[in-house]
Amino acid sequence: ALEALLGELSVHQLDLVLSDRPVPPGLSIKAFSHRLGASEMALFSRKGRTRAYEKNFPQSLDGAPMLLPTAENPVRRALDDWFDQMGLSPRLVAEFEDSALMKAFGEAGNGIFPAPIAIRDEVERMYHARQVGPSLPVEETYYAISPERKLKHPAVLKIIQAARNTLLTH
């Protein structure tokens, strides 16, 4: 969990934590969140199963089998809001804390799953999936969390620059 990683950061066992959320408020750990950027989300399905959902998208998602992050995940809350706005009620098959496990279940054909557009090519290649419909008005934000307010460590600076460059190209 993020809190455990932040504990390791505070005792200098780690120099950097990459996360999809900033340091939680009220945590008594000296750590600073540095926003890296964000990526729009899209829905993916196992190759060969996307055609039924592409036609009449997004209405085709009503009742469709869905694999989603757990309710505490900011992306899940945004997806739930989007489904509500669109008047859709997909069928929840399973919830996941681990996005790689969610994608593996999607690869096995258990349902449609969300993933960031920034890694679309990798998702499609690694999980034998294909994007369903256009990207969604839902974003996942990424943060670098460090014990320093001003980043100085050369390796940390290179990681952050590479992440920002990747997110800017998508």
C-alpha cells in the first residue's frame, strides 16, 4: 500500500515513489508530491471480442461484463460517474487492487477493463487486447513522491523527466 511505501521513503530506504495519487492528507510523514502528468483512460477487451462493443459505443456497454479497480481508486470513481452520466449499467464481474491482475483477467476474456492511453500499445500487445471505442473523459494522474520539496537526485530527475515526456506524447 502507498502508506507502507511512504514509510520506507521517510526512513530513506527509498528515494522515490511513483503513484496514481498524491501523499494522503493528515499523514505524519515528510514527503512531497510532484505531479508528473495524466493520461486519458480507454476501455479494452480481448482481441476478437471488441466488435460487439464497438458498434453503438458507449450504449453497447450497458450490461457488458466489466473488470474495474476497487471503489477506493480515483479512476473507479470517475468511471462510475461517467457510467452514470451516460445512463449505463455495466455488469461488474470483478474488482481489482492490482491493475496487472485486472488486465490478465481481461486477457482471459472475462470482461472489459480500463487502462491508460499512455500505455495502449503495451496493453494491446502484452494482454492480447484491443481498445474499445474512443478514449474516455476520465484521466489517471501520476505523481512522484519524494522526501525533498525540491528534487535534486540525478537519477530521480531522469526518471521524472522520462515520465513527463511519455505522458506529454499521449
